[in-house]
Amino acid sequence: MNQPLVSVLVPCYNVEKYVEESLRSILNQTYTNLEIIAIDDYSKDNTVEILQKLAKEDNRIRIVKNEENLKLIKTLNKGISLCNGDYIARMDADDISFPNRIAEEISFLEKNKDYDFVSCQFYTFRTERPFKRSLHHNPTKDEELRAFLLFKSGICHPAVMIRKRVFTELGLKFEGEYLHVEDYALWSKAIYLTKLANINKPLLLYRIHQNQVSTIHEEVQTENKKKVFKIHCQHLGLPETDEYLDIYASVAEAVPRIASFEYIAKCEDLMLSLLDLNKNEQFCSHLYLSYMLSLHWLRLCANSRIGMKIIKQLKSSRLYIRKNYNVRDIMILYFKCLFKVRYKKSIIYKILFR
């Protein structure tokens, strides 16, 4: 296999607890033709000192210091402009890459020239319990990812590798308009221009902690996801009104904004229109889209807070596909409907099903 240069882009901000372990996981990769662009975003702790120590050990590390705190999006775009490789691998300064991650990803992209993005499956873990890991699985095939990305990000950002031409030729970038969902917006625009994939094996340990975007900026993230959904509406010829995007967001999260039969029916109409549209234009895997929507339909009804009467509406829809649900899915459905459980709010639910 050819050995092209891979630029590993690592934004760093107040990560003195994690950055050495993270960067050593890149330095110890089996694929060695790397440059590591470590950008310190005006850290207030000892991050820079740790980076300098590591750079003395390995000259593949290039340290760049921001003169002010630019935040993630500007730092990423700055870093991309500094990358010399034909491939840009992302890495977060608090995660850990498996030794073969870069080799696996470069091998995929070298063999599949029509793909510009590849990521992988990953384990999540908490610092206080490093050996308790949960496997997170995303779709692997491009045609399935196209369906998945209609509703949620199916690419693990700190594990992704991207051909540099995505930024220099296709004109894509991380955009401030999509604050805290900038990666999801990038993948969503990319599926209309190129192909994406996930390697079907875990190659990254993704650290979960209280300072993450999804924890401290949940409301902003939720609102900006609607802007990402608008990208899909524009490409697929769907309505772009605020009401429609609210319904779209309810379908994506499988949590209806309004607890009523009428609102659930509007969510159902949106999902059915997507199925019919794809049947005619074949934007993505129809089988996978049907499967995914059937799960969202079940969970949407389970989270409706209407009660047991929703079961009739659930089963009367062509979105209801019984073979797609396991025993646990059905148990959760009836439990939530019986007690009108609010999404993520019931202690009893967490004890029984988490």
C-alpha cells in the first residue's frame, strides 16, 4: 500500500488531565507517516507544557498556539489550513485511538477512491471507570448512513479521516452557523457530494465527562440541529417552515413536542412522506430507512405521554413493523404508555431499563 502523509488534527483546550494519553495513542500508531497538528486554544492550565514535552520526544508533533480563545470551529478551520497531508485525521485531546486506527482508515480510503470520509465504531467510557466500556455502533455502508444522517450524526467526529480535497475542492468547512453540531452539518452536506463509511470495528475510546457539549449546551445543540434538518429539506424538496422543522426534530429525537394524537399524526405524515419520496428517488437504502423509521415510530408513540390509547394509532400505521422490535422495545412501550412517562425523567424507568 502507498504511504501518503496523514495530518492528525488535535484541538486542545484545558486538557492537562488527558492530552498526554491521547497524543501518545497517536504517536504509537502502527501507521507512522504522520504529522500531528496540536493547536492549543489559549489554555489556562498546563496543556502547553505537556505538548512541548511530547514534541521534544517526537518531531512529528507541531504545536500551534492561538493568541486568543477561538473556540472549536475556528480552531478546526485554522488547523485544516495548516495540514500538509492528503488525508486529515481528527482526534480529540481527551480520547484514545487504538494502535491500528490510522492504518485501517488509510487502507479503506486508498482502496475506495470514491469515498472521502471514513470513521469507525467506538467504545464510550468514563475516566473514573476506564474498564467499563459501552460499544457504540453506527451504520457502515454509505447507503445506510444516508438514511441515518437524516436524523442524527452517524460519524464519530474524533475518529474520522477525511480527504483534504473535501475542503480544497468540494468547498466544505465547519461552519459557525451550526454551533455545537458543526460536525453533523458537515456530514449532512457531504452526503449530497460524496460517499461516507464506517469501518465495522471499534478503533477509538471516546471519553464521557460532564464538560462535553451535549451536557452543557444541550438546548443550543437541539435548536441548531433544526438547521441541519433544513439542509436535508432543501436537498429533498421538503418544507422548511418552523412548524415542519419542529415536527422533524420530534421525529429525529423520537420525542413529540406536543402530547396529542394530532401532533403524532403530523409526525407520522412526515415519516411516510420520506418513505414515499425515497421509494421514487432512491436517495438511500429503502430497507434501512424503513427499519429506522419503524423504530422511531415506536419510540415516538412510547414517548407521547398520551397513555394506552396511542397503541391503536401505533399499530394502525404502515410504519409499525413488528419484526423490527425486540421484547425490551415492547416492554418499554407498554411501561411508558401505562404510566405516561416523560422522556428521561422517570427514576423507575431508569432503574428498570438503563
